[in-house]
Amino acid sequence: MSYAALPVLRTPRLTLRPLELTDSDAVVAGIGNYDVSRWLGRVPYPYGPRDYDEFFTRISDQQKMIWGIINDGALIGAVGLDEELGYWLARPAWGQGLGFEAAHGAVAHWFSKTRRGDLPSGYFDENDRSRRVLSALGFRPVGTGPRYAKSLAQEVSGTDVALTRKAWRARMDFRLRTDRLLLRPMEPGDARAFAALTVEKIARNTQLEPDISLGKARDQVARRAWRGYLGFSLAIEYRRRMVGFIGAGGRPASVGYVLEPALWGQGLMSEALPAFCAGVFARFPIDRIVADHFEDNPASGVVLRRAGFETTGFDSGTSPARVEPAALITYALRRENMRLCHEIP
């Protein structure tokens, strides 16, 4: 297989494709920023077109698994499996979760082949962003010691990490058990139970369309499937029956949940929410999870506060089952403030 035949990978927001000679200007502009190059062990600083030409020749000749990261048609970085997982993003693309998304896509490709073993990586100890991304993907420390930083022309303290196939499977098998509940990825067979949850009493306080058809429910279940990225829901099972769901999406990550009315007031959502938030924090390099509820739905506020969410302000919003905008109370749960009986792995 030639380098150009490297498979194109897609994530919710990104396309990962083989680099091209014509990417030189974008790569030089991205890595040429010292804020970027200082964290890359093999990249010189300053970085120019000749450096890219030599790099491109090497990866083409050796058929390396290195992809350009494309967002909205523009190259914003690269991710690769050249001896170990590595990636970089241009400075304007930081803070949007795109590095995690690109790394996730590359890791998923690595483990798509059953013959491949553990995947190594590492980071400079001062690079907290990379540490958090790798930890969220399931990498665990296997050693410490100096790592050479070519841009600094010196060795700096670093940590070596590795991701096992077992740890990757555990991350991708998002199943949580509490005393009474099972939280699991939604499946096509959940469509009928999903449709039954779209009653007006629930839709009024959520973004669900009331009384949807089975066909629409199937579409919703498919859209909410767990694929490793934010923008998913887990089914809530009670006594081996789906009685609700809970999900997270957006940026910042926002949590939402639904429980059938016959089970309200039994503490089931107060049991599900903290376990779910712990699972989200363990799988994503995020600092906080946000939520809100309509002011005339105070029971939801009780659930949020029990899980450690703190009030952050007030807003207004609508739902498909409300004619007019209504007052909202907003909340946030910070990783360091999470009050749980569960530890974040």
C-alpha cells in the first residue's frame, strides 16, 4: 500500500486524510508557531518548507500512518502512528476538543486490526493538555524519564504511556451499574421504548418532540448511539426494562435525561446521574459538565444538586411542547468538585 492509499478516516467533525505536498504552507504555519512546536519531540524550531519536504518524503517512502486533520475544509494539524501515537493542532484550533477527536479516530483505526498490540505514546510532563487527552483515551503510565525536545535542543522530563486493547475495549464498552440500574449504549431495539417516553409530560421539560412515531424513534436512537464521542445517550434499564435515557453532547458538554413518569420520585435519576457523569469525565478531557432545567421543574434541580451541580445563573429557553419561552436555571459540575460515591478512573 502506498502512502497515498492510506485510508481516509472520519469523526463527527473531522476528516483525517493522507498529507499532500500542497499542505506545506498550512503545516509550516501551524508548526511554525512556537506554542505548538515546543511540545513536539521530533520537530525543529523554526520550521520551514524544506523541513516539510523532508518529512513528506520520509513518510511517503516508509508508508507511515500519518494523517492531516481537516476541519471545515482546512488543514489544522496532523495525527499519526509513527512508532507511537502523536498529534498536533494549529494554535487557533486549541480548546475545541479537536485534538481528542483526531487522536480517537487514529486509535480506533489502530485497534481495528486484531493483530496489533499495545499502542505507545508519551508527553512532556508540563503538557497537561496531552496528558488529559491520552488519559481519557485509556492510556496509562508505563515509565518516566527524559524525552528529547528537538525544538528546545534538550531533554525534558516526560512520561511514557501505553494503551492496551483491553483498556480500549473497556472505554468503548460504556456500561455502568448502580444499585438498581444498568446504563448501557442504546440499541435499535430500544426504539419502541424511546417512542413511549415522548409523552407531553416529559417533552414539556426536554427537547423531545412529543408523541413521535416509531420511525422517528428509530432515527433518534441511531443518532444517539455511543461511538466514543460526545453526542450520545445511554439507555437506563430498571428491572431489565428501558425506562429512560441519559446523554451528553455539545461544547461545553451538556447533560440531559429522561425517566418515565411512573418512576418519578423514587431516586432513580439521582442514582443514574452521578454514575453517568463519572463515566463521562473518565472518557473525555473536559473540566465541567453543564445542565439546566425549566424553573417550573424544580425536581430536576434537586437531582442536579444531589449530584454536585452548582447553580451558575438564569436564562430562558423553549421546548417543542411549550408555546412560549420559559425561565431556565443553569448549572455546572466541575471535575474537581464532583461529589460522588464513585471515583473517576
